[in-house]
Amino acid sequence: MLPASSSGAEGGENTVVPSFGAAGVPLDPAGGPLLAAKFWVPAVARGFVRRQRLLDRLTDGTNGPLTVVTGAAGAGKTTLVSSWAQGGTHPGPVVWVTLESDDTPGAIWAYIVEALRRGLLGLTGDIGMPNGAGSADHSMLVRLCSALERLPEPVVLVLDGLDKVPGREVTSGLGFVLDHAGPRLRLVLTSRVDPSLPLHRYRTEDRLYEIRGADLAFTPHEVAVLLRGHGLVPDGETVDALTSRTEGWAAGLRLCALAMEGSGDADGFVRSFTASEHAVADYLTAEILDAQPAATRELLLRVSILDRVHPDLANALTGRQDAERILTRLTRANAFVEPLADTEWCRFHPLFAAVLHAHLRSQRPGLEPRLHRRAARWFTGSGQVTEALAHAAAGGDWKYGAAEAVRHLMLVRLLADPEAEGLEGLFSRMPADVPGAEPALVAAACHLSRRDPVGCRACLARAEYHLDRKGARPTPEARLTHVLLRLLSEPYEQRHGGADGTAAAEEAARHIGELMAQLPRFRIKEHPEIEALRRHGPACALLKSGRLDDARTAFAETARACMAEVTHPVRHQCLGRLALAEGIDGALTLAADHARCSLAVADQHGIPQPHRSGAGHLALATVACERGEVSTAIRHIDQAEALPDTHDDPVLMTERAILWSRVELAQGRWAAAVAALDELVPSPLAWPAERLAVARSTAALARGDHATAISAVDGAEAASPSRTVALALAHLAAGHTETALRLVAPIEDSPGLSLPDRVRIGLLRTRAAMLGGDRAAAHALLAQALDVARPEQLRRPFTEARPWMRHLLHRPDGPLGVHAWLTARPPDRQDDPILIEPLSGREREVLAYLERMMTTDEIATALHLSVNTVKTHLRSIYRKLCVSCRREAVERGREFRLL
């Protein structure tokens, strides 16, 4: 190249005119030719997806001076801009310069000037060339700005790959040109990192338009179009899976599409696709991992065991102190590491994380478990126990993980909500021979969450050995976990020939209360489920013992104690069993309300099917049977049968069999009614066995088999009122009227007598009066029985008493009159629903304001309360009404006649 100095004021002493080589090829400041290929707009690949949403954004951006397109390697930056340059809407000519890592600042400015010279016929003035490879002199930049300012129309200058340019000389010059070239220059920059321009100032001046990696990510629709462009016909599930795994990363999608073309089974490819797919792994390794310094590569490999990375945790895994600087650099470089908003944490793209993990296993065999153990201790120290347990399990450090689970009372959470924190899944791989009390307690809790009380008790025996052995010093947390597991797994109830065992359950609950007092107050506050479970255990024992009044009280109190989110599964179960006890006792309206509330809690809080209780459906089936609604009863029994506790809880199993028997009897199928009871394995518990015996007697009586009806319930010492009533009815049907009357006389005023049995006694005395010829007494007694049954619409005792009662009801002087409800279709609801926990006066005021569609701030002003106090009232209202939003609260308030 021949050096040339220009003359004249415009050129100045540093002006260098363009130099040309052979055939007129322009040369850069170092004497090398300017490569024409760097001026070409790159061609788009086969299967290119025209994404109009992004093309329109580029058009909008080039209405202003600067558009920056940033994203990770392979994000589609160049493809987007080149497709726009070839087929978009431009404000003027588009000139293109591809930048490379070996370009000097002087060469880059030479390419820029030459690109503008080639693309713009209206570019006037002697701009010159840089005077050296290292930089562009200021005077040349001034002349360039002057020439651009005089252009008759805008020009779009695209600099592709600005991140490859080292140093700040080029970006400094670009900043000067942007500020002084006037309104005709429209600069488009593509880069993996933010250019070192004063972007903050450009943003405030509204001179910057940005398209970032999140904008470049392919949507599911665009993924489908891409795959179809490769001759593939994907279904929606395939598209969603591929979009999710790649997170819309353009290069990964294209590589997958090419691989799917050759696989012959596109959908199967996606199901088995991981980052180990060679093309994807090779791309990420070459473009990202291999480009990092050795220290950065080592850090990336070690932290690949994590779902999210904190600088302090990365330091703990690497033994270094510079993780924050390295991670910050990687996030700024869009190196598939992205920060999590408003935190110090960051995450890897899942495909990059998988590549790193594969490299860790192949290059550092045996290191992964040790890293997990270090991570477990870091998470424990930072108070993130769930993450600590996950890493302890991944590292096979079962003893440490179990000890931390017990120390932080995580097993109690597992008992309240088997889905909580995924604890059961974490410890499912723990070997059975891990020594110590804590691993045994963890195994026991896992068995109980899987509805295996026998396995739970076996593990508890092992835990008890370690807790009680000489020299052991168990913590209050370990003792409390042990006693609570005992409470929830032991059969604390009355067995055949045994005494009432609820006292043992109540003693266990008291012991738990004493242990709770030994724990730090903050720990108890963290685990409100302890109190809920402490109450729930004795309530279940009371129900299994047949103490319905006490069970109803206990379940109601437990439900009121279930205020926290984690206790919603316990609340669901309590309300269902409360409803069942009420239904058996004849409080049908209450039973229906509480059963519906139980089901609402399960739906609103997303309790999964395997952990729902069938008690609520059985309660609704009981209500339907007692009111003569056979089809409704069948529907709820079917729904209950789909839930697991209906098949393993002795009370629920018994009630399900009894309800099927009642349904069959209501349809006149006596053999099927008996078969439904015979299919049930006899319960070892006294009360369920007694309920079954009464049902057998009822079925036999309906068939006219008096002897079987008597033998089914006869011979028990200290028989319950229900069994005594069944025996009396059987004797009455057999013609033993005096025996029947003698049997019911002592129990008529018994506090344990249920409403259905009270009505049956009235009907028994009615029948006895008829047999004695005293029709007036019979009419009076029948009227009394109808009066007792009417509030709950109780029909079954009357339908069981047919046909003798039909004649009495339909006599002209009979008592039917005001009791037409007995033969009419039952209404949906006769009485106001009853809340398990009534709203306070202030809560009713807040609810009234909700109906008026007032905001929280407006309610606070109207009631002279703080906004936080109003929010507390709202949460309490939602919990009590079993709703999750304002609209539902108002609807439920109207339903409950609170508004």
C-alpha cells in the first residue's frame, strides 16, 4: 500500500486516503485486502422460520438511532437480523459488516467506511481511512459523522458479532459517531454481551431499542413451524416437550430438527432427547465450555450438581473465593448462565447444565457424591433444609439427612401432607440397614405416608431400641417424632373383648404436648401441623371406638386448629370424618355441610387423589341413604371407592360395605345386600364389627329371616344402644313384642342414642301399639316419630318398616297431613348450612364490604383498621368458608345467609 497524505482543510494532517491493491481491491490499514464476504448479508438456513413478531420489532427499532440484539450463542441473533435485512421493512439502505475476533480496531473502521461507500451512492466527502491498525483517528470519525449527516435518507449499518471485538476502542468510536452523525444513521449491533456503550443514558433518552435472549426464544407455535420446515409432522405434546427442554434456544432446536429427520421416530427422539445428543453437546462444549479459562471450567463442572447457584455455595464447592466474579462475568456474557431476578442466585440453561453434569461424571469420577455432601451442609447452614435433604440423599449421606430431617421436624410435615417437600421420594432409596434412631424414624414416616402402618410400627420398634438404649441422649425432636408416629399408627381403639383404648391415644397426645414445651418457640411456630396432628390422632381413636359425640367434638376442634397452609390435608380429613360421624349419628344437615366443605378444601388446595380421604363422600352417601336418594348415594359411594383410605381404614371400609348393603336393600335385592356385607373382611375393632352386625341383622330382617336377624346381634355383653335397637326390632318381627319393649326401655333416654335409632324405637312402640289393638296410641306414637325425623328429612327408618306402616299412614284419620315430606321428593336443602367455625362480627363486616366490591384499602378506611389487619380478616374468612378468592367468599356468604 502506498501511503498518501491528503491536502486541504478537510483532510487534515492525519488523513489517509483509501489504498487499493491489485484489481482495485481496497486494503485495510495493515495492508491486507478487505474481504468482500464480510459485507455480505448471511443467507438463512433451510427450514428458516420467519418470525414476524421479531421482524416488526427490528423495523420499530431502526426508526431510532441504536438497536441492540443480544443473546447467547446460537440464540438466532444473526439469523433474525439477516432475514430482516433481506426481506424486512427498512427505513433506508442496509449495509452489513461481519466482525471477527482477529479484526483490529483500525481494520474494523476500514470495513465500516468501505461498507458505507459500497452501499451508499449519496455518501460524499473525503472520509479517508484509519491511519493504523490499532485505532481510528478522531479526525476520520469527525469526517465520517459529517458525511453521514449530509445523507439524503437514513442508512442502516449492521455490525454483526460486536462481542468478538476486544477492547473499548471500537465501541468508544461508535459512541462518538452515534452522538454526532445526526438522525440519518441507524445502527444495529448483534452481540452475546451488552456493548460497552452508555446504554443507561440511551435508555433514558429513548434512543435505544433492545431485543434480548428471552425475546429470541422460540414459542411453541414457532417450534412447530420449524419442525414442519424439516418435513416433520409433530404432535402438540412433542412440540411442548421440545420447547420446554430447549427453552426455545434456536440452535438447539435446529440441531434437534436435523437429528429428528434422520431418526425415523421424531416423537421417540424427543422422549429420549437429552443434552447428551452429540450435536447439541458438541455445540455447547465448543462454543461455551471450551472457550472458558481453566478455573471457570472447573467451577462450572463442580456446580453442575445444582439446580441454582449462589456465589457462596459455589465457593464452598470449589474451595475458591472468586465465584461471584466468575458467575457475574458468565451472566453478562450470556454464557447460558442467567441471574434469578432480585436475588444473588443464578441458573444454567437445562441443556448446558446437562452437558456440564456429563463432563463432571466422565472427567471427575467419584467427585459428585462428595460435592452433594458439601452442598447439603451449606444448605443446612443457610437454613434451607429441604435442599439440604435433597443433596444429602443424592450424595448417599443418609445418616446426616435423616438426622437433619428429624432435627427440623420435617417428618411431621410429611405426616400432615405426604406431598410436602417431596420427602417420601427423597428417602425412598435409603437402605433399610442404615443404623441409628433417626433413619428408623424416617423409614417409619415414609411407611405411614404410604398408608403402611404395619411397616411403620416395625421401623418404630427399631427406632425405640436406639432411643432407649443405655447412653442414648435423644433430642426432644426425636422423642416428639417417635410419639407422634406411634399416635398415628397404633390401633388406639377398642378391640373385641377389650377396653376402650382411646385413653392411650389421649395420653400420647399429652406426652406430645409436654415435648412441644421443650422445643424452641420458633420451631413450634414453623410447624403448626404438630398441633393439628396431635389432636387428629385421638379424634380418630374416638371414632374407631364408636364414641360419636366425643369424636364429633374432637374433629371439630381439630379442624379449627388447622389454620396454616400445610394443615389443609389434615383439615380435609377431619371435616370428612366429622361429617361421617354426624351422618351416622343422624345430624344429616351438618354432615352434608361438613362433607362438602371437606371436598372443597381438597379441591381448592390441590390435594392429590392418592392423599384424599373418602370419608366426605361416604358421609354424603350416608345422608342420601337416610333421605331415600339412592342414585345420589351410589354416585358418592363410587367416588369414595376411588380413594385409598376407603380400602384400608377399618371405619371407612365398614361404612362402605354397609352403604352398599343399604343401596341394595332399597332396590329390593336382598341377596346382593347380604353379599356386600360378606365381602368385607371382619374387623378386629369392636365398633366397626358391631356396625356390621347391625347391618347383617337389618338385611336378614328385610328378607324375613327373623332367626338370623336375632343371632346377628344377640349375645353381646353390654351391647351398645344401636345393637340393642336392632335386636329389639328383630324380636318384634319374630313376634316377641314384650321382649322387644323390655330391651328398648332402658335405653330410650340414653345420650348415645342416634337420631335414626330414636325414630326406630318410636316405630317399634307404634307397631307394638297396633299389635295390641290401641290404634289411637299407634297414631300418636307415629306422629311423634315423624316429628323427630322431619327436621333432618330422615326417611330410611320408615321405608324399612313397610308394609305395616303404609296402612296406618294412609288412613283418613292417619298422621300423614303435615308430614307429606315423607313421600315427596327430598329438597336439596331445607335448613341453613352450618359452619364448622362461625365468622366473628368483624369478619362479617369485612364480608359485607366485599359484597360491595370495595378494595382492601377502602375496607381498612371504612372500619378504621390497618390494611394488614383487614388482610388477616380476609385470610380467616377464606379459611372458614373454604374459598380462595373474594368472589367465592361472597357467593358462599350468600349461600350461608351471612349477607
